[in-house]
Amino acid sequence: MKLYKTICISILFILCVFSAAAVAEASDKLQIVATIFPEYDWVRTILGENPADAELTLLLDDGVDLHSYQPTVEDMLKITIGVCAE
């Protein structure tokens, strides 16, 4: 039983390592996710007109109330992919 657990944990660890490497290789750009428009606009101004090495994303859509916002699965993936790529 102990050998079975060790094998399962080893396989899961190997899969996690390879999947993280695939995400990191997918994009060499810095991925920035801004939660609200003032932050988005500030970062966009700093990056300039053509940011060749950064990808900027605004998390909230137009007209969404910041105080009652509930993130979707896609929103969580945007944030997670940005963190895992580092």
C-alpha cells in the first residue's frame, strides 16, 4: 500500500512539473491582469503604445459593479496562468 501511494504521488508530481513547463514555454510575454480600469489605464500608459513584451488584460467588464463582482472560472484562469508563467 505504501508503494502504491509513493508511485501515485510521484506520477502526480511529474505531471505537475511538465504541465507548468508547458505553460511557461507557451508565452514569453509578461502577462498582467488588472482588476479595475484605473489600474489598467495606469499600466497601459506605462507600457506605451506597442508593448512588445507584455500582455495586458482588464479583468472586469464594462458596467460591472466592483463590490458585487464574482469571478468566473475564466477569470481565475487568466490570473492563474499569469502567475504560473513566472
